[in-house]
Amino acid sequence: MRIAELSRASGVSTATIKYYIREGLLPAGLLTSSNQARYTEDHVHRLLLIRALLDQGGLTISRIRSIVTALDDPDATFDPRTLTVGGPYAGPLAPLTADPRTVATVRSLIERQGWNAAVDSPEFAAVVDLLDVLGELGQKRFTDRLDDYAEAADRVAAVDEEVLRSCDDSRSRAESRVVGTVLGDSLLSALRRLARTGRSTPRVPAFAASGTSEAGS
């Protein structure tokens, strides 16, 4: 397909496509003449990935460039934790500011869950920091349910692993890891809000939804 057809298929303007090619996000098409190039369905897929990482994932052009460069290099490796909007937690844990009781709480949580998680990791520091903030805000009701939240998180992590194992090859697995890391938190947040709405909205009885009522029978 030509660039105009690629634009229609992907919903991305030709000017933006050319910009992505210049910035190294999208491979150039196969030249058929001095000013014409052919593109494939792979280009359509790459454009959809770029737009998802940019629009829904909130990543910068430079970060997306590093991601697609790694995806195109079979020998490249990257840490999924660096793919979030703000990057990994700024940690490490600052022992002088963290409440020792909170540190002990998270250590105990890790042991109960059977997680092989390092206590000097950015993730550990992030949990400690968030729990301290919740405590300062007087929101102990949330921290009292820490084990329930951990159980839910563990199930989500298990589903993530199942999804990655179902991928056909290393390339699709790498892309799924990227998409899951960048968009996964947004999806969970949206589902959580949806669940809250569903649980707080009164359910309409079936007879009312169908337009019938006991009075009219």
C-alpha cells in the first residue's frame, strides 16, 4: 500500500507518518521509485502500537523510540519497569524517613504472600511510601485491608504471566510485555472505577427493564 492508503488504514495523517519515520519510530517503506514507497500491514500495526503508547500510555516520543528499537532488535533487552509514564519509582527506600513499622509491615506482607521480592527494590520502597502517606492522611481503613489488596494484585500478576506464556514467539511476547506494562495499570484503574460504579448503581429489576410491571399484569 502507498502512504495515503497507510494513512487511511491506520487513521494517522501522512504528515505524522513521515514524522514518525524521521524520528525512527516507524521503518521506512520499500522504495519503488525516487518519491514512492510501499508499506505493509506491519506498518499499520506499528502505527497502532505507537498511537496506543502515546495516547493511552502517555509515553514520550523518545521513550517510544527506545521501545520500538528494542522490539526490532532480537538481542535487545529492557526492563519493563522503565516503561511507565513516570519511569520506575525514584527510590531506593530512605530509611531515615520511612516509618520502621511500615517497613516491617511490608516485610511481613511479602513473607505471608510468599513473594520473592527484594526489600531494597524500588517496588518495596513505593509500597512503603504509599502506606506512610495513607497513614498520614488518616486512611488506615485501606492499610487494614492490605492483605486483600495484595491477594488481588497477586492474581493480576498471575494473569499477566499466563498471557505472556500464551504468546507464540519471543517477539510477540516482548510486545505484549510492553503493552501490558504501559496500559495494564490504566486498564486496572478503569476496571476498578467501572466496578465501583456498578456496585453503587441500583440494579433495575428485569420486569422494569422490559417495560412491564406488576400493576399492569
